[in-house]
Amino acid sequence: MSAYNEIIENGLWKQNPGVVQLLGLCPTLAMTTSMVNGFSLGLATAVVMGVSNASVSPVRQYIPKEIRNPVFILIIAAIVTAIDLSMNAFVHPLHVVLGIFIPLIVTNCIVLARVESFAAKNPTLPSALDGFMMGLGLAGVLTLLGGLRELVGKGTLLSGIDLILGPDAKAMVIHVIPDYHGFLLAVLPPGAFIGLACLIAFRNWAGNRKTSVLPQAGGAPKPAH
């Protein structure tokens, strides 16, 4: 269980793709104009990563090293295509908004990196968990960044939820700041960089604070010589 706990902690915190490894910045910066967009793309990426790792791990020993990367990309592309077609069929309005960034999951360096570095070397269950947790960590960053930009830029949360749940879901939009005239910078590209920088700074602060508190749990730290 400790190995699985480590996989979960790495994906969500220690090796978070969005704020630690800084991978997949193109969708992170482009599709986080709202919480719904960020969460939707992040969840799609998490599903692709989990299924890709689970698909590659059982057949890793039968793939020659010379063609390993092309085969991995072919598997990822097949999974992304299935998700793309499914979203187009069942949540078409959201599919239109996310646009090209769904097929571009194939070229997302996070997906191939986890397949190459983990799934190609480990059993199926840990590989599937690793891929999904890494994707879920990215989805969390996309959701937080999208919510932050939407709140500052529009004064709302869950704007666009009707793209997923239908027109009746518009009542679920939370107007945090009534009669807010908006802050355009937040929803423009500079707002994405500033928001991501704030999340990275918070993660680093929290990580450093946790590290500094740990020695006190086992007793007073030893004085430096």
C-alpha cells in the first residue's frame, strides 16, 4: 500500500505535472479561461493517461525497442480519438469549445512521458494508477487556474456548466461578485501566466513550510556546527 500511496502523492503533489514538472503548459494556459473548461480538459487528459498506461504496461515486453515510441503514440492516439468522438457525440457544445485541444492530447508531453518512464517498466495496476493520478493532478491545476481566472475576470464560478449538463444548468452558475464589470486581463493570456505563477508560488511555499515543520515532529532540530 505504501507504493500506491507514493504514486498518489507524487501525482497530486510531489511531481504534479502542472506546478512542479511544468509540462503541458499549452493547454494549461490556453483552456483555463473558466473552471468548467479547465476541469473538462483535465479530466479528459487524466482518462487518456490512465487508459494509456494500463494499455501499454501489459504489452511492454512484446514491443521491440526500435519501434517503442511509435507504438506508444499509436496507442495514445487511438484512445484520444475514442474520447474525442465520445465527447463530440454526448457533450457536443463542450467539444466545440475545447476544439483542437482534445486531439492535441496525443502530443501532450505528459502522456508520453508517463508511458515511457513508468508504464513501460511497471505492472498494469500501478501503471494505470500512476497515469490517472498524474492526470488528476494536472486536472486539479487546470480547475484551480480556471476558477481563479474566471473569478477575477468575470466574478463568477461554474460559468459554462450548461455546456455539459444542458441549458437548465445555467442556474448553477455562482455569481460570487454581483454587478461585477470584469477584469479583462485575467481572461487574456497574461492572466494565465500570472495565475499559474501564483499557483506555483503557493505550492512552493506550502512544500517549504511542510519541510521546515517535519524536523520538529521528531524532536528539536540539531544545531548547525
